[in-house]
Amino acid sequence: MEVTPPTVVWTRDGAEPEKRDVWSAMKRGFLGRCPRCGKGKLFRKFLKCDGHCPVCDLDFSPHRADDLPAYLVIVIVGHIVVPTALWIETDYSPPVWLQLAIYLPFTLFASLALLQPVKGAVIGLQWALRMHGFDENAPSDIPPV
């Protein structure tokens, strides 16, 4: 009597998903590149995300990073400017007009300079964590957000 091994049925739950490194994806997004391959451009305009990667054809449309980067940039720049301003004020006490002439342009420039990199990093984070439709194997019964 010969025993046959049981038939193995492959399901999506049994398949191991592709490993996605969060830090690499965020770094690639911060540099304005595709979070998957790191070669294709992420943005077609200053803050407009391209439809897909021209190199690996990753679809960028599921991202939800339109409003969040502005808040993050304000927090990041605030954490740089405010302690610096307090340190300079307590140690050197320059005139108010000089402080305004330095801090206001620096804050404006830093905010604009960080908008695109922070948005790219957020898109990279969403791709690496399979958020908002970046999971190719998502169950079809879950509605999109």
C-alpha cells in the first residue's frame, strides 16, 4: 500500500509577501525617486506625483500624502527655528529687526525646500508599509479609503 502525500493548495495567505525596507523607501522618496527601484522620478511637477514609475511601472496613484507633508514641514522647521531663536535671543540679544530679517526668510525658504522631500518620504513610507492600496495582494472585499 503506497501513501501519497497530501495535495498542497497554495493560497494568498500562504505566500510570503515581498520584503520592503522602510528606511530605504523613505530615503528614496526623500530624494524624489521611486520607493521600489530608486531610479524613476516620483514627481512630475513640484508637488504633483507622477502616475507611475517610468522604470519599474509602480503605480503611485494610491498615495495619500497630499495634506500631511505641509504639517510635517511646519513641525520640522518649527523644531529648528524656535530653539535657535531662543538660544540666540538669550545669549546675544540682537535687535528685533535683525531677528526678523533672518528668521522669516529662513523659515519661508526651509519650508518650501522641505515640502517635496517630506512628501516623497511619506509616499515611500506608505509603499513600504503597504498602506492605502500599495499592497498588490490586498483582499478585494476591503473598500478603498
